[in-house]
Amino acid sequence: MSNKKLAIIATKGTLDWGYPPFILASTAAALGYDVEIFFTFYGLQLLKKKMKVQVSPLGNPGMPMPMGMDKWFPVIGTAIPGMQSIMTMMMKSKMKSKGVASLEELRELCIEADVKITACQMTVDLFDFEPSELIDGVNYAGAAKFFEFAGDSDICLYI
């Protein structure tokens, strides 16, 4: 009997949106699933050797704000220059204090668990990415190649 398959399409390149694909992929791999993550558009940021992703509080009304800021700080205030960096620093600090692994650690866990990491070749070309910018072991393929795996998957997620 073959293993169950999980296919994930990762399209977001922010700190908060980087966690779901890696957490779900590593968990599924630990449960014995064959897993592939297809990184496209802004999701490619998660494959950079030097990941510099940030949280984007602007336009994210569900984000819990520190110090009850969601009650007294106007959403438009998150557009103030430097606010995104401050919010990113606060989020990373909160995650560390709660023992949450970093994105780099989760990404490495996926690689160690044989999760297939695929970068969308069209997007790599579109954004002029150099393979040297991305982590080692990345597969490069188009959507049609990804569908060979996703078409037979038990679960397919778009994140």
C-alpha cells in the first residue's frame, strides 16, 4: 500500500504566512505522508538562503496586537514607516518566548523529513531569482509537473 500524499501550494512570503506550509508539511511527513510543497510567487521568499520575511499587520485585522493595541491603535497606524519592522521584531520575540521554532528550523525539519521542495520555474524566471539565492536541494518545475504529484494527492492545500 502506498503512502498518503499531501500537496501544498505556498504563495505567501510573510513571516506569519510562512509557518503553515512548513508546519503542515513536517507534521504530515512525520505521520508517514509523501509531501511536496510548490512555492510560487511570493512564497519563493521562504526558500531564500537569507530569509528576510516580515509580518504585515496592514490589512490583517485578525492579527492580535500586543498591549491591546487592536483596541486603541488605528489600523492605518500600522502603515507608519518602520512599523512593519517593529511588529516583526515583536512577533519573533513572542514566538521565541513561547518556544515556537523559527521558519529556518521548520524548513530544515521538512528537508530532513524528505519533503519535496519545489520552486515554480516560471516565477523564478519572472522575478529574476538566481538559484544561488535559494537553499540547496530545491527542485525547479512548472505547474504541470506539480500536478503530476498533486493530481494523485489525498490532500491538496493552497496557502
